[in-house]
Amino acid sequence: TVHGLIGPNGSGKSTMMNVLTGIYKPTDGVVEFAGKLISGMTPSAIALGGVARTFQNVQLFGEMTAIENVLVGLHSTFRSHVGDVMLH
């Protein structure tokens, strides 16, 4: 599923996302996803486990084709391949 987090400037949206994705470690408590403790894991391990984020500044790689740019986003989902991109 896709979820959004909204709120005014300074309300902690970015901090929350950084804690959920392992950029920041929580100062208190833990983070669980799908019944598994993910706080303390590396950001890459958390992403491989299914928790990912995107950023507002989404720029394409100008020297790459459109398909190659899409593949960059699939690098951590080993369940996808070029055929999936071409069909969708």
C-alpha cells in the first residue's frame, strides 16, 4: 500500500520518515513492520524488507533512457525485471 504523511512545516514529517527508514535511530521505543523489529537495521535492509520512501526532488538521469531510469527505482526489488517494466 501507499501512505501519505501530511502536516505543517516543522511537525516532524521528515524526522518520522527518517526513523521509519533507518536514517535516524529512535531515541525511545522501537519500530516494527509486519511483526518484525526494524529499528536498528540499516536503511538498505529496511528497504529490502519492504519499507521504502521517495523524495520530493525526483530527477531523471539525463544520459539514461526512460526504461533505464525506471529500472533505477527497481534496484532493490529483486522480484522485478526488465520484462515487468516493459509490460506495465
